[in-house]
Amino acid sequence: MPTRTMLDASRRKCLSRGWQLLVGRVGVWLLPEGVNAAVTWPSSKPIKLIVPAQPGGGLDLVARTTADRLSRAMGTPWVVENIGGGGGTIACITTARAPADGQTFMIVNISTHGTNPAVRKLPYEALKDFTHIGMVGGSPNVLVAGPGLAHVNTVDELISSLKKKAGDAAYGSAGPGTSSHLVMEQFKLVTGIELTHVPYRGIGPALVDFMAGRTDVLFPGLTAVLQHLKSPKLKPLAVTSASRHPLLPNVPTFAEIGLKEFSSLQWYGLSGPARLPEDIVKLLNAQLNRVLLEPEVIAKFEAEALAVMPMTSPQFTSYIKEDITRWTKVVKDRKISVDAS
């Protein structure tokens, strides 16, 4: 007959092996260790997933893929609601003010919970007003030389060429305070080059003028510029990821060329209102991480230059905190004023 010690050991082994597995379709959960077995979430009521942007684009793709997979896995419908405006502020306020009952979540990203808190006075606090469930994935920024710099093949050659222009060169961005703005300001700070900032209302318009030669360099997210890199007019010089990106195997990382400061990502994650019950956080984090390991999800995101990045809730919260600190330093060092950009 099994002893109590044997039964306890077997139970611990089962929980360790199955902490991410949830059998939601039949109402039975294989719970992560430490979760209350009496938890009744989710109910049959649809769960809202807010997207801080209009339909279309990277944010929408991440949200709809995540919602679809969570719906299938949990047996509870996830419904996407696009709330654009205010650089994501309206969506953030809506999420932060929602009841902490597990029925409203949001796809947060580097803009809403990274760069915006560093450059703007916001009507929400990125850490205190949210419960951060887990990271979904990230994609690097890529430094690209435009048609007017066809002779440039490396970052060193770019720096040399821009210094010769003595401040006459320009770069575009998706707008004041966005990552494509702040990463370039960080690049200016580290290299000592001078560039005029030309802000646009989104990375799309910035790309149009860039490809037409109206600006000289650009530092967009790889997901946004990937399809355009097939053009001989554009030349990717380096990526901000920790290792070379599989879609750009011949393009070095900044660390490889001695600029280790550049390790930023265009990231996306799942968050909800503050004070969500811990049981719900642990259950949803486990299910999210399980979904992110599905081959179809990995392949779909990789096609968009997005790598999945499963994390625990505390790890994701720490990531956001460190990202805000990073961009706050850039803003301070460069004396960046959004109103004056």
C-alpha cells in the first residue's frame, strides 16, 4: 500500500509536470502549485481583450492570435475590442478602471507601458494601476540606412558619413516619445552624431518618406519594416536583439559591433486591472505560457519577426519596470521634451 510520503511525492511530481496544463473544456483544471482548487474562474461569460489601436497592424495581430488561442484552450470566448486614441491612453484608462474580476484584459506594449510613461504625464500608472499577467513576445528594432546612403554598409560607415554631414541629416520616427524616436536619440548620445528629428503620426508615414529619400535613417521595429527590406533602397545595418535575428541572419547585433547599450525590443504582453486575484493571475499566466509554446503560434509570430517570450507574472512586471527606467534615463540624458519635438 502506498505510504503518505509516497503519495505526497507523487502529487508534487504531478503538479510540477502539469502546472501549465488546464483542461478548461470540461471544467477541470490541473492547477499550478499554490492555486486555490476552489477557484471558479473563468465563467462562461466572454472575456474582453482590449487592444490600444485600431484594427490592423502588429498590436491587432498579437491580440487576435492570443485571444483565439486562449478561447480554444480555455473553452471560454475571448472577444477583442479595439480602442484607439491618445497613443493608447484611452485603452489603458478603460482597462485600469475595469472591475478586477477576470473579465477584462489588455494587450500592453512598449508604447503604453514603456516609452509613454518615460516621456509623458499620464492619467494612469503603468505599474500600480495594472496586474501584469505575462509577456507574449518581442521583436527588435533595426537601424536602416535609406536611399541617400547607398554607399553605407556598416554602422561605422554610417556614423562616419553622418558626422561629415554635420547635422544636415535627418531621421524619421513614429512620433515623439515612441521607441523609434527614443532608440535613435540613444544612438545619437552614444555615437556623438547629430540628426534632425522628423516625427510622423505612425511608422507607416515615416516609412513612406524614408523610402522616398526624404529622411536619411530610420530605427523602426523589425515587424513594421520587414517587408520593405526586400527593396534595394533600404539597408539594414544592425538589430537591437541579443542575438542575430533568423529573418536577417547577415545583419549583426549592436553587441557584436561594440554597442551593448542597444538591447531594446518592441514587446507585447497581457495585463489586467490592478488587484486581480492571485489565483486568476496564476491560472491565466499558466495558460498563456502554454499557448505560446504551441508550434502554430510560434510559427505565426515568427513570420511577423516576433519571438514568443513566456514569463511569470513577477518576471513580466520586473521587465516593464526596467524598461521604464531605461527610457526615463534616455529622456533625461537627451533632455527630450515631447512638446518640443
